[in-house]
Amino acid sequence: MPAKNSDLHGSAPDKSTTALLIVDVINDLDFPEAKQLMRYAPAMARKIAKLKARAKRAGIPCVYVNDNFGRWRSDLRSLVEHAGKGKAREIVDLLRPEKDDYFVLKPKHSGFFSSTLETLLRYFGAERLIITGIAGNYCVLFTANDAYMRDYKLIVPSDCTVSNTTKENRDALKLMKNYLKADVKPSTKLKLPRAAR
């Protein structure tokens, strides 16, 4: 990486070997299986909010990795506004991105596919990813898989991701633990490293 552009022209000032990824929580949950997710999503959102607060205190950057939900002309504000009017308003309000958070739009399941995530993480100097969000058995799993192939160390807190059923979520977590070497302990048991400044 060229020294003359070590911070993406000032757009990525954080340096941290750890990054918190928050996947698809800016979401109107307007799809057939959403009713199932809504049974678990509010509790997950509260856990992610606490983990995010801890990460910020430790200087760990938070990156929202979000589907565009077919709204290709949207920016962060319009996506938040749209999702905040739906049935997931409580989740969106709780996890609304802050000014110092990062936001990456993705067109498919994996946060890495055709997105700027890999470039951003490289400028952070990230080696370890904490991956949270919706849904454990799709977008979180696909993002974790692609991260593993890029040699990131993975943490997927079991209480910070949900799927349509507890069984699907449990199976996804087991897969990530066994095959992607992810640490899947609950967020309350995670010790967060201090980020480089």
C-alpha cells in the first residue's frame, strides 16, 4: 500500500487490528420470513448496541455492511429513513449509524462481494473481524466465509446474530465455529482489544 495514500485520502482515519461489522440491520424487514426474524431481532439489536458501545470505547471502528434492498440510488440517510418507517423501526432506531461509523453497501449476501469492504479493512490494518447482524445463516455466514478465505480471524458472537429459527442460527454458528475457526462465545464474554491510535 503506498505511503502517500495511507488513509484513503482522509476518508478512513482509523487504525485498528480489529473491526466490528454490523450486517444488514438497516432493514425494513419487508419480506416473507421477516415475521420469524422479528421474534429474535429486538433482543439481538440490544446486544449489538451494547457491543458497539464497548467497541467504540476501545477505539474499534464500526462498519455497517448493508444490503441495498434494490434501492441503488440510495445513500445511508435514505436507507435509514426508509427502514425506520417499517416494522423494524425499533431495531433501526437502536442501531442507527453514528457520524463516525463507516457504511458499505453490498449487492449480494457477502459483505465482500462487489463492495468496498476489503479496501476499507486493509486501510484500517484489520486482522480480526467481529461479525454481527442479520441473518446468521445467510449474510453473516457468507461474509464470515469470505473473511476466512482472506485470512481474517473471526469472532461471531452467538447473541449478536439471528436467523429465521433458533435451529438455523445454531447450525450456522456451529458451521462457522467448526470450519471457519470463529469464536462464537456471547458478546458479554468477549474481551475487546484496544485499537491502535
